[in-house]
Amino acid sequence: MSKRILWRGLFFLTVLLADRPALAASMVLFDFDQIQSHSKKGVNASDIEAYMEGLFGSDITLSQKTTDVNSALRVGKGKGAPAITIDFGVNPIDSFSIDFQLFKKAKSFTILADGVVINQQILSKAQRKAGLTGHQSSYFFDTPVHTLQFVGLQKKSFAIDNLVINIPLPTDEELDNPDDLNEESESDSNENGNNSSENSLPGGAGAGGDSIITNQVTAAVPEPSSLLMLAIGLCGPMVLAQSSRAVNQLRARMYSSNKFTASAPL
């Protein structure tokens, strides 16, 4: 019975150590269903930013013409390129997935990450007449990205919904050196604020010219030493019991041996 409990404790420790990469990330879903607005003109970019920041945990910047229609993001009225830009600031993302809808007469739709094309849809004549509903499955980046851009040829040609992102959390080394992490965050913030024009879309579709100041997302990831102490705490009493039993058996054998030697005839 005790051996079975011991093996279970060791198995539990192995699972925790093996699953550390999964613990070092956080998934966030933006379904845009609960955006609150106090404006008489309806939902605007600031309202969407507030909703997303509440789930994301730090500042997010959207292109200022972004609006919400039927719980999906669309490009609103006004001058500017037919695009939606989402800037995650100093907290880049590791992956994303999203639903999109292309309305009638739409000709093309492009998804970019830090300016690199991820998905491009060129509609056929039949698709232009009927429209197209699609899904970008989970796309994992080699290095984290700061901006996602969704571009159409016309402002009212597309909508996006159900954005899922993966946030990389600080590593053990970064958690052990918080000063270095803060310095890196400040450096990234200054760089993003000074180079915002370089990442803008053709035609001036940027995420806004204001400098971005965000709070670093942190999470409590168990240290290996903590997990080891937990395993010792679970398995220690059983190991001690086994050791005590072995010592008692050895003492009993030695006592029997001495007794037998003492009683033997000379």
C-alpha cells in the first residue's frame, strides 16, 4: 500500500515538471459580446480597448475607426484605410486564431502580424456575390508579435470576431531578475512609441500615435525547488517509515545472530 502511494507521489511530481511549458502561457478569448458604451453614437475604439484591456491585463491600442456591430469588430465611418489594427504594446502574443466574415462585393481580405502576411483571401466571382465566412486556425509565431492587422479593400467589406490569443509569461530567469524585466519593458515602450509610423498600414492605417505604457503581465509559475519540496512533503513520511522498518528488521537480525552465537557451545 505504501509503495503504491509512493509511486503516485513520484508520478504527480513528474507530471508537474513535464507540464511547466503549458503553465507558462495564458489564453485569452475576445468574443466582443459584453462591450459597454456610454456614447450616443454607439461603440467606439475606446470602448473596445477598455473591454479588451479588462481581459488582457494591460494596455491595448486599436485603430481609431474600429467599431462593434452585432458583437463583431468592423471598420467604422471616417477617413483612413479599410483596416483594423490591434497593438498589444510591450506584451506581445505567441499565437492567435480568429473568425472572419467577408460581405457581398468584398474582393480580398488579408491578415498581417507585425507587417508579415499570415492569411490572404482573394474571392472568386461567385464568392463576391454570396460573401464568405472563414476561420483562421491557431497560428503560432516563431517569435512573439506586437500587432495584428486585418485589411480589406473597402471599409464595410469585412468583420472579425472571436479573437483568441496566447500570452507568453515570464520565464524563471526573468522572474529571478525583475529589474532586468522592467528595464526591457521600458525600452520596448519607448521603441514602440517612437516607431509607430513604421508599423502603420499603407494609406495611414495605424494603431494610434500615442506612446504605449503598459504593465507587464506576470503569473505565479511553480519553481522546481517548490515542486521538489512538495514531493518530499508527500513522500517523506512514507520513506521514513520504510527506513525505520528496515532498521528495526536489521536490529532484530543482529540481535538474533548475537543471541545464537552466545548460546552456541564452545
